Amino acid sequence: MEFMDEKNTEFDLKTGISWLKNAAKAGSAHAQLDLSFCYFEGIGVPKNMNKAFQWSLAAAEQGDPTAQFNVWLAYTNGIGVDLDEEKGVPWLKRSADAGNLEAMTALGQHMIDKEEKAQDRKKGLDWIRRAADLGDLDAQWSLGMMYENSLSVEKDTKEAMIWYKKAAEQGHALSQAILGQAYYDGEGVEQDYAEALRWITSAIEQGEPMALTSLGLAYLDGHAVERNPDEALRWFEMAAAKDYPEALFSLGGMYLTGEGVDVDMKKAIAYLRRAADLGDDEAAEILDSIEGD
């Protein structure tokens, strides 16, 4: 919104909002979309989700793809309007047909999740692939997940890594972490410790707990870096502070076996229990074993 410069004075806002309202009422789809955003965020006007929805709807009816996507979001989440997924889907389709990448990805996922016919689910996959080919990060991430975990496609680790890499190159932290671990293990890509560390480090710079854990494991194993249990402990603790189950499990293992630390059953059990509570089945099995003795 052009009137919102770095000064962002009250006068600028009041004047800008006045211009936006006039332009929106005169039928400018661009102004209607901007005004909707202002009501959604409370910029220059009090927050009002219903008005945000109404102005998005006005722009959507004029064919604005972003507004159409926003209308779908509103109906799907009940924001400013009664929740009604059925009413939202036609707007999502119109946005996707107009080339909105977010809508293409969302429509594809909707079809995969909701459609009963295999041919319709296949169309959903095609939508996601089209968005991914056009550079949509979420679509690239989704394809990586789908191929890695056999979600609506046959498992193909190599194909998964191709899409994770595309998302990683756009800065997606979890994709970077997954790709780094893949290079470390040689799964879906040729093993390359230098590449592993490069991608793990990139993910760590964004605070990704999987990457913090991967670097801890590297220091514990002594493969990509010189073995250093003290460093492993430090990285595991950083990831554990984010409640990452694998890091909690690894800390539990270190204190249980005395690897790099003094054996401390109290700490071991505490870490393993936190990991188990967060869904780590292996931690739960070890706890059962300890408590059964």
C-alpha cells in the first residue's frame, strides 16, 4: 500500500485509508483487497474480520486471484464469516485456475484429502506438481513429504530429495535439515558430509531443531566432524529446549549409558519420559524396560 511509507504517520494513514475507501467503493479491486487487509490487521482502522471478508469478497467477485484465495481461507476457517468449506471451494478453484500458486497447492491438497475417486486425487497431485514446477515452496515441500512417506504416491526417496532440495534452496528450514540428514546418511542422494554440514548449518541458522539434533549426532558419531561428546551434548540441549523428541531421546541415551557424561539415571529417565510423552516410541520402550526391572 503506497501511502504506508517509512514515516507511517497518523496523517498518512488517515489520508491513505480515506483514499482506499473511496477507491474501493468506486470499484477498484486492488483497493478493495488492500482495504480488506487493513481491516484484517487493524491498520488505520479497527480490526473487523467481517469487513475484511466483505471487501475480499468484493475483490474476488471482480476476479482478483488473491482475494479469491482469501475468501476460501475465510470460509474454511470461519474468519469474518460462518465456517462453510463447501462455499469456499469454488473460490479456491477460481483462484487456482487464475494461476495463484498458493491456491493451486491448496486445491491439490484438498482434492487429495477429500476426493473419493482415484482419478480426482490424481488431479490433485497434478495441481501440486504444477505449483511446484512454477516455484511454489509449499508445493515443493509437500511433494517431498509425499514421496518420502508414500502419501498418495509410491515411495521414492530420490524424488523426495529433488523436491526437498528445491524447497531448501528457497530457504525452507525443515527441508534444509532433511536434505542435510539425507546427505549425511546417503539416503536418496550420494553421501556427502560437506553437503550435509552445509545444509544442516543453513537450517541451524533458522533455529530448526532437527538440524540442531543432526549436528549433535554428527559430533557423537565423529563422521562429518571430529568426535566431541561435549559438543554433541550442547547441540542436543539446544534442540531439547525446543522439545524435539529425538534430541530428548539422545540426551536420555547419553545419561543412561554414560557416553560423554556421568551416568545419571534420574536425568536419563526425565529426558526419555519427555521424549515418550512427545510420541517417541523407542523412548517409551526403553522406559518400560527400565521400570520393569
